[in-house]
Amino acid sequence: MSGHEQFAEDLALYALAALEGQERVALEQHLAGCAACRLELEQLRGDGALLALSTMGPKPPARARHRLLDAVAREPRTVTPTLAERTSKDGAQSFSTKYSEPRRSWWGILGWAAAVAVLVFAASLWKENAGLKQDVRNFRGLIGQQNLQLDAAQKFVDTITNPEGQHFTLVSGKTPPQPQGKAFYLKNRRSLVFLASNMPALPRDKAYELWLIPLKGAPIPAGVFKPDANGSATLTNPPLPAGTEAKAFAITVENESGAETPTMPIMMIGAGE
């Protein structure tokens, strides 16, 4: 067996940091002058690194695991006896059986590799399980959000179409395009939908405020809104007192944070139809 082939068997153990004693010293001396063995060692170390990194990233190529385990499997499995020549003081020669130092048990190496494989597999399962749990939480949140949106849409439609609801039309001026608002109100459900169109633009620090004018008492704030570039706006389900009978709805111009009492003049007002 050539020197290169002799040391090639120890490369897998050396890559796993499992080669010790004189064998390690001899291999390191051989590596200093053998480029082919150095290249093989780097490939084995790279294969081992891919297995370790599999717990933090994509699955390594199957060839990496096979190369590492094949290299370990090539290690000698037995203890080899040799004959040692001895010479006595009187010049007589005799031979005795000498056993070379046994190599590290391949069961120990494979046991180490199996332990690494189990840890890698367990970490992979843990990571996959954690990802699945996060996906479930995300889906639940998405479903909950969609349910809320569905409930809001259903309430919007019910408020507009319910025959028990009150309808109020608010207008301003007679020259087209005429600013207009339409309020749909269900007092028993405290549901209000207000749709506005052709509303004039306002300064940045101003906003329109909608007011519920009850049969008795002071006007009740019913929401602040700003129209879009087309003069349209929608206001839905502001907080209102339960069971309040509405006589009319009105609109004023207020600071964008809103007001507790209307600021005169009233820009638009409409009684129930």
C-alpha cells in the first residue's frame, strides 16, 4: 500500500476530530506534502459542515451525507497481528506476535454520526413545527380579520336596506355639482351609514363633522370625515347613544380633531324622509 493510500483511510476520522495519537501526527505530516489528501480533507469537512448547517437553512445535498458516511465506513474494522523479531544477548533470534494499536471503534464513530443525525432531524422537526404553528396563527388572524370585515359589510348593507331605518338627505346650494349627503340610520342598532359626494376641499387643518340632531337635547357628534380628491366620503357606524331618535342630520366645518358642539354656520342639514 502506498503512503497516499495508507493515510487516505484516516481522513474521515481526522475530519470528525476523532483521530488521535501517533496516527494523527503521522497524518498531519503526510498532509503537509500531499495536495490530494488535503483536497479530500477539505471536501469531507465541507460535507460535515453542510450536515450541521441543515438545522439553520436549506436541506444539504444527499451526496454530502453519503460521502461522509462512506468515508467512515471505509475505516478498518479489525486488529491486525504482526510478527516482531527479537535478538537475545547471545545472538539467538526469536519471533513473537505483536498486535498493532487498534484503530478507534467504527461503532463509536457511527454512533457519533447517528447522534448528530438524530439531533439534526430533531432540530429540523422543531423548526418545521414552529413554522407550522406560526402559519396557523397567521391564518387565524387573517380569518378573524376577514370575519370582522364581513360583519362590517353585512352591517353596512343592513343599515341601508332595513325598512325600519330612517333616511336623511343633506344638500347645499343649487348650482351643480351640488354637495350632497345621504344618511341611513337604525336607532335600535345604533347603526349609521353616511355617504357624501361633491364635497368642497378643505384646508389641511380642517374637516367636516356630521351631527345627529335629536328630537330633544343638544346635537350629538356623529363622526369626522375628509373627502377624497373627487369630493366623496363615507362614514360608517360612529359611536352613538342607543335608541336616540333623530330629527335631522347636519354638517359643519371644524378643526380636524372634531368638536363637541357645532361651529356655526351649519353647512348642510337634512330632515328625515
